[in-house]
Amino acid sequence: MKAPRTARRDGALTRVTRDARPFLRARTAVVLRLAGWSLLEFVQTFLGGFGVARALDHGFLAGRPLTGLLWLAVAAVAVLPAQLATRGVFGRLADLVEPLRDGLVRRAVSRALTGALAHPAGTTARSLSQVTHQSEIARDGWAGLVLTLRSFVFTVAGAVVGLLALEPRLLLLVLPPLVLGAALFLATLVPMAARQRDYLTADEAYAAHAGRTAADLRDIAAAGAADRTVAESEALAEDQVRAARALARWSGVRVVALAVCGRFPPLLLLLGAPWLLRDGLTPGALVGALTYLTQALAPAVQALMTMLSTVGGRLLVVLDRFTDAPPPPAEDEADDRRPLPQGRAPVAELRAVTFAYGPAAHPVLDRLSLTVAPGEQLAVVGPSGSGKSTLAAVLAGVEAPTGGAVRWHGRPVRAADATSVRALLPQHAYVFTGSLRDNLRYLRPGASDRDLAATADALGLDPLLTRLGSLDALLEPDRLSQGERQLIALGRAHVAAPPLLVLDEATSRLDPAAETRAELAFAALPGALVVVAHRLSSARRADRILVMDGPRTRCGTSAELLRTSELYRDLAGLWAPDDAHGEPVAVDHGPERTPHEAESTPHGGGFISTPPPSPV
């Protein structure tokens, strides 16, 4: 189940801090250099108020104007090192800011690619907003926060040390409004962060909607869905407006906190001046304290609060968007983390599954229900464009249905279960440059040499192994024939022995004898086998045959279908005997089409294999 929103808000600072620690720890030297330059700012702040106080008490009011001018000169000259410090600080700032932005961009891109591979149908424009807009917000906000926080720490330290040096009782008047304003300000942090998160969520939702709309303009026009799309856009825009207004209301509360911190301390000091002067406070100390408050302490506090209110909350929310966990899986996936049950439930099941390549497209699968039992061999036949490859992709979890449900072992399909449940072999076999051993163990890295030998014997890989010399011989894919590539891919699946194996024209480049040997080898395994057949012999060997004619389907044994399915009788008639091997093969009546063309256009008379949406 989804975590409550409040839990996510309360944990934002914890998540960001957890990731910030190693980032700052790796840049300790940069932070120390920044602190070293900032000591000059501490000196400037201290001498600014202290010099004014001494100029009055020990100079002008004491009848020694030269001494007074000398102390004012000291306070003025202290500004020059501070300017030098500003230059040094900016020189070191890039070492903290640019690595942050680069790391956030890498994280967003990595998460987007990982999510797209795991859930192709669930990709959104969220990562685009993170890479472009939000990463820049984070960089600028981090730079401003570093500068402001550094200045605040050393300026306040200089002012407090100066007030203590002048008269410790001054802090009794200065600290209460500062503490009150700070408490009021801190009370707004959590709700402000929440409003910032709501605003960014609304911004991402609108960006995702705009991206989908731009990609689907043709379908929107074809389906007459323009009014609905406009209404959705207006609703999302209204969500952004509401979030912005809520953010503005809390910003008003922060204005009050800023007034308490910045305006009240000098006012209270002036109101208490008669009492302080009667109690021994010198006029110079009073003017020096006002100098600290108006020229150093109040501006530093106001700058920090302004930065935190305008940038800090936004920075926290943006960083949390990068550091929080990826969106949780659907509830039907998240609620059950137990291992998949074996043996009792069907290996795979389609429940009223519908699939179409667009909102206005005719469905390729229309409320199809199908079960595949453990150990069963199912053949799928039909004309070109009838949806065989689409069915294979949906059954294997590569394509998500537009309606209905797909279940493995009685549970909804989850990306986390894919490698342990099924293997999908397309017509175009994937073989990578490497040893034959590595290729065969690709899906099961821990397979022993005995397992590999059994696979080679079962599938007839010995001639290829003899030609290569050994299992450790280097494979160069472009030097292998299409049939050899398919044999290696079949060997890989045989070694893995998944509970569900889907062959989508995966033996089309093998001769009939090799194809028969491969299918018999897979039939001997305990898992279920689904074969998109291109030879009648494959269909006849199956326990059941699914005949597809677009959304119309019929399932049964070969003998049953010859009696009840006119299409199956026609397809059986189109299979002609191969002169060389005596096996029936498919007759090609037209050029092969792309998956999308094959699945969405009227089928012709030929029985032609179509490649799957993507190999797995």
C-alpha cells in the first residue's frame, strides 16, 4: 500500500540529510577552505560595531578626536579583507555546486532508464523535469544557501562576540525577539515544504500530461477526445494554481517572522536605552550595539530566513524528489511479497485480456481468456497479422494489456518476477560477443559444465561446439548463421529452464529435424512451452492449439480444430510439404511486415512470422 503523504513529508529532511552527509564528507577540504575565507568576515563584523563604540567612548566623547578617527579607520579598513574573502569564497563555491548538479542529473537519467526498462508502458516526463528544471533549481538553491548560511554563521558570531565585549546585558534585550521570530519561522518549515512538494507534484503532473498529449495528438483527433483532453489540462492547471496560492499564504506567515527578527531587536534596544544608560552602559556601547543590530545581525538573520523561505524549502523538496525511493509498485504487486507458488496455479493465465496499439485502434486481442498449465505445450497459429507476436509479448509480460489481467502462478505480473518465471525467444536471436559458455549461461550464471553438456546433447549443439573447439571459444555473432544463433539462444533458454518458455518463431531458421529435436527437448522439461508455430508439425506436437484470427480465437487439439475451425483447415492446407525433408512448412504469400503493421492491418492469405515487440 502507498505510504501516507505526511510520512513522506516528515521523512524528507532525513532522506536528504542521509545523502548529503557522504557528499559533504567527500568535500571536507572545500568546506574548510570556505570557512577559512569566512573568518575574515567575522573579523569585519566584530570590528564594525566595536570600532564605533571605541571611537565614541575613547575618542570623540573623551575629547580625543584623533583616537576616534583612528578607531573608525580600523572599522573601515576591516571591510577590505572581507571583500577579498568574498572573492575567495566564490572561487571555492563551484567545487560544491557543480558536483551536486552533475550527481542529480546522473541519478535522474539512471532512474529514468531503469524504470523504462522495467516498466516500458509507465514512462513519464518526470525525469525530463528533473534533468532540466529541477536540477537547475537545486544548483542555484544550493549555491545561494551555501553563501547565505556561511555569511550568517560568521556574521552572527562576530556580532554576538562584539555584544558580549561591549555589554553582556545587551543580549537580554536582543535575544528574545530573535528567538521568537526564529521559532515562528521554524514552525512554517514543515507546512511550507509540504506546499512546495504539492506545487512540484502539480508541475510534474502537468508536464507529463503535456508530453502525453503532444505524443497522442493524432489519436486524440481521431477519437474525438479533444474536449476531454482540454478539460484534463484545465484541471491540472487549476491544481497548480491552488498549490501556488497555498504556498503564498504560508509565505505571508514568514513575512511576520522576518519582521519580528529584523525590526523588533533595534526597537527594544532603543526603548530600553534609558534604563541601560542609567545602569552604566556607555553611549558608545549603545551606538555600537545598534550598529551590530542594524548593520550585521538583523540583515544576516533576514537574509537567512528569506533564503530558507524562498529557496530552502524548494531546495529540500527538489532534493527529496531525487533522493526518495522510486514510485512504489502497484498495490496488487506490493501487497504480496511471498515467493511465487509452484505447481498448483497455472503457469500463465490471461483473464479477459484486451490489447490495442492506440486508443482508437481496433483491438488485436479482445477479451481473450487463456490458461497455460505446468508442463503443457501450447501452439499458436494464425495468418500474418492475427496477433500471435502480440499474444506472446503480453503473455511474457513485455507488453501490458489495455484491459483485463495477466497472471503468473496465480499472481499479477510483476517485473521483479520476470526473469524467474518466463523466457521469451524472438525470431531474431540475441547472441553477444563472448564465449559460448557465457552465452549459454546468460540467464543462469551458476549453471555447471554438466548442465551445459546436457543442453548441448539435447538440442544438437555438438556440431557447433566441435567447429568452435570448446565452450570457451570466442563467439563472433556476425560469423554465425541465423540458424546457429537461434540454436545458441535456444540452448540459453534450455539451461535456464524457466517455468514458462515462449518461442515466437524462435526456430524459424532451423531445418525441420533440428526444430523437432529442440521442441522435444523443451517438452521434456517440467515447464510450460508456448510456440508460435510456422510448421504444422509444431502444431501437431502440441497438447493444445490456439487458432488466432485477430480478436477471434479458437482453442483445441489438432483433430478437434480440423472438425470445428475453418481457418485451421485453411492454414493446414497452406502448409505444403518440404521436398528436402518431407515436413510441412509455411507458404509465404507476401512480404513480411513490421510488428505494428502486422498486428493492426487486415491479414493476408500468407502464414508469415512476425518479430515480437522487443526481445527478452
